[in-house]
Amino acid sequence: MFKELNPLLHSELRLAVMSVLIGVESADFVFLRQQTGATAGNLSVQLDKLAKAGYIDIEKTFRGRMPCTVCRITGAGRDAFEEYVEALQTYIKR
Amino acid sequence: MFKELNPLLHSELRLAVMSVLIGVESADFVFLRQQTGATAGNLSVQLDKLAKAGYIDIEKTFRGRMPCTVCRITGAGRDAFEEYVEALQTYIKR
DNA sequence: TAAAGTAGTTTATTTTATAAACCAAATTTT
DNA sequence: AAAATTTGGTTTATAAAATAAACTACTTTA
């Protein structure tokens, strides 16, 4: 009847992040913050969770001496997102 | 960019309940349990939340001497569900 | 009449989401 | 040039949420 919703993606902020990342080659912390409207603390925590799940890669570099966090979606992330959207359809399609 | 997801509907079980109720005139506790696969405790709590939000009406009657809880979606519930689905589109449509 | 099942509710626990507080470096103000 | 502010984050604390476990009350079955 209803497919299970991956709890890692069933979160407003993490879903927004994935939604941004699926459409771009990469996105840095500041860009993700702008797009999602999240606080830095919340974004930092949720990015870590996505990275630990293997859904995104996080590259921490420096631009000059300022930290710069660049994120990319992984293949597993793409798959999980697609599966999540399919599962959602079982709840919302009439 | 992203529309806010109504936190009352952004919950796997409550969303499943609403999804069932939107398609039927009414549904009792046992039917909702079957359709969603939820535990009785969890279902009871989540039904209360939906009722408190005005998204469903709960009628507690008896069938013989056994309790019987009948649920119906309200107009507000229908509206909220529709808005939630629209908000979701901003996250998942490519 | 004891055991098991039905239809739930209440309580307790674990997870989660989120904000607040913090840190280090850079920039701006006085 | 010292002090205050901003930038780009991380860590910690707290409030809210989901969920299961325990419980109640009644009924059916052995």
C-alpha cells in the first residue's frame, strides 16, 4: 500500500539540500544556506548526516584562509532521492 | 524557492492516514491500522494530533459493546493536504 | 473460569530538529 | 591600531516528535 519513506530524506532541510544538489555539479555552504534559508548550525548538522549516509560528498578546503565547504551529491544519493520520490507518490497521487 | 512543509502533515503516519481518509467517506481505527501498518498506540496519538489541528473529525461510538472510532477528513484537512502536496512539488519536481 | 484477543489510551523512551553559543579568521569602524 | 562586526563554519543544549511498551476495559474462546 504505502512505501516506506527513507527517514534520512524525510526531513525538510535535508530534502531541500538534496533537491539543490541534484540540479548542480556542486554547491558550497554559503550557496546552500542561501537556497534553503537554513541557519548555519542546522545546515552543518544536516550536511554531516547526509555525508555519513553516503548521499553527499563534502570537501573542506580554503579560499585564501577562509574555510570553504563544497558539497556534491553521490550516486547513492541520487538513487535514494529517486526512491524517496517514488515512495512519496504512494501517499500523494490520487 | 522551497515552500514550507506543514509539519503536521510531514510525518509518515499522519500523511498515510490523510492519504487514506482523502479517498473514503470515513474509516475506522481498525481499517486505518490495516492500511497503514501502524501500531495502535502510534495511530491513537497521531489521530489525536490530526483532530486537534482540525484536519479530521473523530467520532467515538460503540459497535455492540466494543468501542469503535470512526474518522473523517474535514475541509480544512483537505485544503492542508492539497497545500502540502503543492509544497512538496517544489522539492521533488525536476 | 482462565487464557487469549480486540480496541483502544497513556506513559516512557529514544530520535530529531533546531537554535544558541561558540571559535577562528577577516573586514570594517573609530 | 584597537575594538567591533562580519563571515564561515562547528559544537552543545534544548525542545519537540515519533514510537514502542505498558496498561485498561471489555469480549470471546477453550
